[in-house]
Amino acid sequence: MKSVNLPTPKGNSKGGFLDNLSLSDMLKLVTASKDLIASAINAQKEISKEQEKTKQVEMQSSQEMIASNNRLKEKLAEFQRDITALNNMHEQEMLRLSNEHEKDMKLLEIMQGIINKIDSLNQFLICKHGEHQKVDELHAQLIHYQQALLALTSKVN
């Protein structure tokens, strides 16, 4: 905007400010007013343009935030599905291991019973050792079976 020297009122005349202005001064005043109004209108247009740009940027960033939020929701849902699947697999594996352990414990119990019977027979055979030669052979076989069962038991444990 160009600078214009505006006239100042002259003296203490009783008339209005414009009464004391020459035609040239009035023309300067009108031109300056017109320039000021044009500058204000241009400034308002620039403000409107900037406001429109700001609105567009706000809308775009809002859309991007919504899209990002939706992607995050999808990733979270996928993560939750994966966690649920892992939990289910873990539960199934724990159940399988529990069942397997239960079977092993039953087998161990049966083997321990057999070992106890063999021990009883072994004690009985020791008492009757002198009576029969055949008993010695059976005794050796029983000891062999007992050792085999002990080896199996240690493998189960």
C-alpha cells in the first residue's frame, strides 16, 4: 500500500473537516480511502484463502488420522486373534502333556507293583534256595527281569 500524506484541518474554522480541504486534497483523501479499502478487501481475501487452506489441511489430517486409527484397529484385532490362537494352542498342549503324564504315572505304578512282586518272589526263592536246583535258574531269570523293569522305570521317570 502506498503512503499518502493526508491534509490536516486548517485553523479553527466552524465548518467540517472536509469544508477546509481543497479539491486536490479531497481527491487524495478519496484515493487513500479507496486504497485502504482495497487493501482491507485483499487482506480479507488472503485471510479467506488461508482459512480455506487450513480447513483443507484439517480435513486431510482428520482423514489420515481416521485411516491410521482404522489400520491400528485392524492390527489390534489381528493381534488379539493371534493371542487367542496361541492361548488355545497352549491349553491343548498343556492338556496333552497332562494326559501323557497321567499315563506315565499309571505305567510307573504298574511297574512298581511288578517290581514289588519280583522282590517278594526273590525273597521267597532265597528261603527255598537249598531245596531245588531249578529254583536257582528261576531266581537268575527273575533278577534279570527285575533289572529290565528297573531300567524301564528309570526311562519313564
